[in-house]
Amino acid sequence: MRKIIIDTDPGHDDALALMLAIQSKAFDILAITTVCGNSSIENTTRNAEYILSLFNSKIPIYSGADKPLKRELIRAVVHGTSGLDGINPTNEPNLTNNASEKIIELLENNNDITIVTLGPLTNIAKVLLKRPDLQNKIKEFVIMGGAIKVSGNKNRVAEFNFFVDPDAANIVFKSNVNTILVPLDACNTVEMQLPDFERIVNPILREPILKMMNPFIKNIFDNEGTNAALVYDALTVYYLLNPNACTIEKYNILIETKGDYTFGMSVADLRKKPDSSGANVNVVMNIDKQSFINDFIRIINT
């Protein structure tokens, strides 16, 4: 099985992504590392622990960065004050504060690890800064983030994860690691409604998912104008499960770290004759909506 590390900031869509990854039984999940983003590091770690508790999972969780590399944390609104509105776990999280060190340790002891990132890239940037020599141990980055030909969801052009820590994203995109990006271009086209989630019959996961999705859909409509669940991070895991459902284009992408109006933008070279630097990212521009919904429901119900 593909060895993966999931770096995440749960988050409703992160929760669905973790459920999909675990329930699929398609991966050897070496660790889950948490990062601040959708909410504080305390909340994102607590929420990750809650998701794993539904499976009685022994996958280790290591907490990481409690703030971006150079800036103050700007939290998401659509996930509520706990980061998991509708569930609101209250347990005291186990903050290990060593995510980047544990990722380094896993890279030292394994080959061909896929690192799946569902939040700001702070933990991953710290790994690359500390141990650039370990890049050849990483099979690929599979990243949820960015907006290529569509508007942003945090400012006019920037997607949330890159907006929160563009300095970290800049470091990751300048690495030599093979990178697959799942941006808003693909994510915006896959909307799930409550009747879709009502198809879930798994007795363990049905109630938590429905409790999460009701406020999530309301919050997305109130704040972003879409009357549906946008399941960004679950689509990133889905790329690994069914790449044939994805349309991929190659671009050279840089991250804007200073612009007054373009802060956090993933700047793709879209010219007919790009410069000589060449494409550095495989970008998932479209995911077949019905394939995802059917496969998601089937896997969750299995």
C-alpha cells in the first residue's frame, strides 16, 4: 500500500478526507500531523483525535505549528469556533508540538512517502528548511490549495491555505519534490447536498457526518454564497484513490507573498508561450462530480 502522511487542520472537509482515507483501507497511514489553519492548533488536534476515535484508530497524531512562519494566524469562518461546528469536541488535546520532527523521522526510516497536505503548509516548510536533503525520500506532495483560473475564497485571488501561510507555500513550491495540486478550480465543481449525505448508512459515521454537514453547508452559504458542502480536502484524498476521474494540466506556479491585493495567490504561467523555467506542478483542474459522490458514499458505507 502507498505510504502516506496526512498533514491537516480539521475542519469539516478535512474530517471527510480523513474518514475517506481511513475507511478506504487503501493507504498505509504512517502519521497524521496537525497544523493551525482552519482553527487553532488545539482545536485542529482535538478534532483530528475525534475523527480517529470514531474508528478506534491507532494512527499516531503529532501536533505541529501553532502559527504561520512569519504572520499571525487568520482562522477560517465556515468551520465555527471549534473548527468542527456541529460536533464541537471538548476533550483536552494531546499537543506533542513535534510534527516536523516526526515527519523527518519517518522520512529517514522510509522511502517513497506521499505527503498529503490539507491545510497551510507550515509544517512541511519547516521540514524542508531543516532537512532539504530528505526531498529525495518524498515520493510526492499532494496538496489541497490554490486557485488557478478561478477567484479565491479568502481574497479575490487567494485560496485559504495559501493565504494563511504564503511563505510556507512558497518554500514548498520551490522544492524539487513532484507536486500534485488540487485547487479551487476542481473543488468548486464538486458540491454535495444533504440528500447526498443522507445516503450514508454506516452506523458509526452517519450521525457524525450529518451533524457536521448541516452547519457546514449553512456557514458556506452565509460566507461564500454556495448552498452546498464544498468538500475540498476529501477531493485531495480522492485523487489518490481514483486519478482516472481527474483532469490534469501542467503549469509553472509561484506563490505571491507580498502583494497588497494578490497576497497568497498561486500565480500560474498561463501564457501560450510560458517562460523557459518549465512546469513544476501537476494541477487537477477537474474532478468528475458524480464519480466522487458515488465513490465517497460507497467507501464510507463499506
